[in-house]
Amino acid sequence: MKFFTLFKKELRESVVLMILAMLAFTALAGLSIRSFGLRGGNDYQYYVHNGNFQLFHRTPVNEIGSMLMFISISLGLGLGILHFWVPLLTRTWAFLLHRSISRTAILCSKLLCAALAFGGGLGIPWIWAHWYVNHVKTTGFPPNPQVLSEGWLFIGLGFVMYLGIALSAMSKARWYTTRFFSVIFAIFVLCWMFYLSSTSVAFSLLLISTVILLSQLVVTFSHKEF
């Protein structure tokens, strides 16, 4: 019951950022899809000559994917600051930790709230956008599971950034030394993704980086003196 109450508190404080991210992505994706739908038949196809004649159709999926990644990273930054930096700067960690609830429960409530924000706030609109763009025109593209999974990869990158921000807040290092190394690591993972050609390798990198940051966050949070 105490954990559920704490989780509701975290969710109540995070719901504004979650809704803003959801509305921003839905609006931008909707505008992109609408623009795609208003084009004429010759406006969304192009030709490639590489020995053989090939016809391709443009699709707003790439635009939507870029929007999704940007908003996901922004949501990760916002939630990380809200969940970990704000209590640190306002010196309210001591009050929260001295209540009759374990540190593990406190940390889990924040992580669960963040996972729900990413999954519900961005995951559901992304599924809608991926499904709907393929039904705008009869010449649209059939649903591609790989494209759908790549969108979830972008959402996962936002969660990695969230963990990087959280770990930097809990770090005992000085501001001018390695305190923000976790944020740099998250940015490095983000940049590395663009050089990977395999979705399975990208998800493996995402999983490994998540485990590294999460394990460090659990250990640091458990032993930090506030």
C-alpha cells in the first residue's frame, strides 16, 4: 500500500511531462501524416536509375521516427531532472528517505513511473502513427515490423538518457570531474546507434547500456548519504 501511494505521487508529478510529450508527438506525427495524405500521386514517388529502373514511394515514417527520438530524449531529460535533480537541489531527499519506506521502493516507484511515461506517453502514439500511416492511401506501404521495433528503440534511448541524468544526480563525484560521465555515456550510446545496421545489435546495445546504468544507479542510490 505504501509503495502504491508513493507510485501515485510520482505519477501525479510526472503526468504533465508525459502528456506534453504525448501531445507533441501526436500533433507532429499527425501533421506529417496529413501532409502525406494531401500529396498527389506523383508527389510522393521518385525514381532511381542504377542500371535498372526502380520506383520508390516516399513515406513520412522517417520524419516521424526523428520526431519520436527527439521527444523521447527530451522526456528522458525532463523526467530525470524532475525525479532526481529537483529533490537534490531543493534538499528534500532527506525528508523522503526518513519516511517508513525502503530506498528500494522509492527508486522502483520512480523507475516504474518513468517506464509508464515512455510506454504509455510515447509507445501508444507511436503504434498508432505506424499503423495509421499505412492506411492513408491505397498506395501506402504494408506495416513493417522492423520499423515498428525501431520506434521502440528510440523510446528506449530516452529511458537510457533518463538513467544517465538520474545517475549524475546521485553521483558522489565533483561537478568538475566525472559526475556527468553517465550523461556522456548515454549520449555516446545514442550516437553509436546511427552506425549500427542491425536492429538486433542495436537492441543488444540498448539492453547492455540500460543494465550498466541501472545497476550503477541502484548501488549509488543505496549508499548515498543525503
